[in-house]
Amino acid sequence: MDLQELSKNIFKVEEIPDKGKGMVASQNIYQGDLILTETPHIDVIFEDYDQALLEIIRQFGDMKHEIKEEFANLFDSEDSLNKKMSRSKILRIFLANCVDIKGPIEEEDHRGVFLMFSRINHSCSSNAVISWSKLKPNEISIRASRNISVDEEITINYIRDEGCFYLKKKRKEILQQMWHFDCRCEVCFLDEEAFHENENIRRQILELEDELKEFEHPAFNSAEKAYRLEKLKLEFMYKIEKQVIHKLPFSLLECYAFGREMNLQQHESFADIENLKTTAFEIANLLGVSFIENCKEMETDIEVMLQNYYSYDGRQN
């Protein structure tokens, strides 16, 4: 595979101060634009750990020379200067740069290294997101989560899922433990007033997340309380939207589900409840296939839950 052809003039790989190599926009990129689609150069299922390590070595040995050179230049947590590809170095590079591959079997520990994707650095306020498709589980896609200007670095958030809400201290611990660097992004280096405001918003979201753990679907008589809490959480999330946009579709649908329950119980129509679902899918359509697929699954689960536990005149079954 010709790595240069993958860019299609959208991005270039160059040295980033204090970061090593990184991916930079070669042109203006707009929210929702596809930046990169790539398949792994090494991918392994970790069913038997020792066998998986041997398979990594075997697949490296099968690579073309130029691909081996690209792999050798990826991040090595212990010895980035020594280019001699010993078995231990090959394994270190794989383990430092691999990502989980979202295959059809959720319990499967399937990991892969994507050479171009591995050049994307971290930011706690990233401008791109990862997306997968169940139809092409070995293919990773990167889309812009907001507009990216020419010569701006393209970044993703390494701390995905609920971890994106963590305060700076916890994020720093994770990044050091997993990837051995200190983040110097705009969120981690806000001025004092903005930093305390950001930390407070994140703290509020985490507290609401803890409070919402006591509510499940169907929530029945607790639906209104759960709806108000989820709505409040959304208000805080929108205050730091760029930093948590990949979580918005799912929080919107959670709020929608509680709202639908509340709607059926109170025999009233709330227009803004339907708007929650509409907005969730609008954002998901921008972020990529896996966001759309997950939102559709949530929508189906919500409808099944309502049909199983409520009649549509609002009575509980």
C-alpha cells in the first residue's frame, strides 16, 4: 500500500514541536468530512496471549520493506532512537500503537496497528473522531468533528468513552500510564479562570453521571427525574461541546428515552423530546457509520422498551 496515496491531498505528516510526527491539514477540512480510511498492517486476536505475540512477529516479517520502515518509525515507549527491529521492539511498537478493532464479536480482543492513523496525536479537545462499520470491521475511518483549518494539526482524543469527562489530573495519569506523555493541548493549558470553569463543568457532568446510574429503562415513576438530570447533563456538555461531541448523540438519545416515558405517563406531547432524537442523528451522521449504527440500535431498544412496558395511552403494562 502506498502511504502517500492515502492522503489524497487532505493531510500531510510532519514534525510537530514537542510531539514528534503528526498529521496536519493540507487544506480546509469541514465538519463531517472523511479524512482517512485505513485497514491494519498488523491485526491480531488476543485469545492466547503468547500465540498473539508470535503472530505479530510473523505478520511483521511478511511486510514489504517500505512498510517495515514506516512501522519502525512509530512510537516506541522505551527506545525510539535504536532502529534495530528486535522482537521486543516490534512488540513494544505494536502494543504502544494498536487500537481495538470493533469486530462482529464484541467479547473478542482484536487489536490492530494502522500506520497512518498512528500518526494522529492526542488532544483533550480533538477535531476528529474514529468511526467503524460492522460491514467492514477491519477498516478504520477518521472524520472531522469540527472545521479544521489548513496547517492545523488533526487530533483525536485517546481517552474515549466516559473518560473524556475526566478532570485534568485523571486525564494526565491515564496518558502517562498508557502513552507516556504529558498533554499540552488547549484544554490542559487554559488560563486560570477558564481552567477552573472547565474543571467545574466536567465535575458537574461526572456527578450527574453518577446520579443517573441509579436509573434504568424503564424508569416508570422516576422517568421525569431522570429526564431532568439527563437534560441538565446535556446543558453542561454543550458548554464544552468541542471536547465531548462524540458523546452527545448517545446522551441525547438517553434523554429522549426518559422523555418518551415521561411523555406517555403524562399524556402530553413535548416537541423538544422529538428534537432530541433528531439532533442525535444529525450529529451521528456527521461523525460516521459507527455513530449512526449505535444510534439506530439505541432507537430500536427504546421502541422495544416502550412497547414492552407501556401501552401507547401511557399506562404501564
